[in-house]
Amino acid sequence: MYPNRHPGPPQPGQPFKFTVAESCDRIKEEFSFLQAQYHSLKMECEKLAQEKTEMQRHYVMYYEMSYGLNVEMHKQ
């Protein structure tokens, strides 16, 4: 009435079945890898955001200097 729940050893054409413990270990390893990758990307993103802010400050500073020079040139 019930299908066979415990098949025999895998046949040459069938994929290998992982045990629950092996699957959990693999998931833990993948999760750790993804966490490390996420942390690395987050740090890179924060670094780029800081560089962007710095570049914007420099742009404003140069714009103000250019505007001031332009005003001085027109006064003469």
C-alpha cells in the first residue's frame, strides 16, 4: 500500500542522495560563505559611499572656487 520509503543504494544513473547531517553541513558552509560575501560587499559599498561623499564635497569646493574666480574676473 505504501511506496518503498528507503530505496537501495543509488544506481549508476541516479544522483547521489545526501544524508540529513551532510545536507545540514553543506547548508551551514554555504550560509557561512554567503555571510562572508555579504559582509565583504557591504564593506565595499560603505567604502564607495564614503568616497562618493568625499568626491561630492570636492566638487562643491571646486565649484565654489570657480564661481568666486568667475565673479572676480567679471569685476575687473
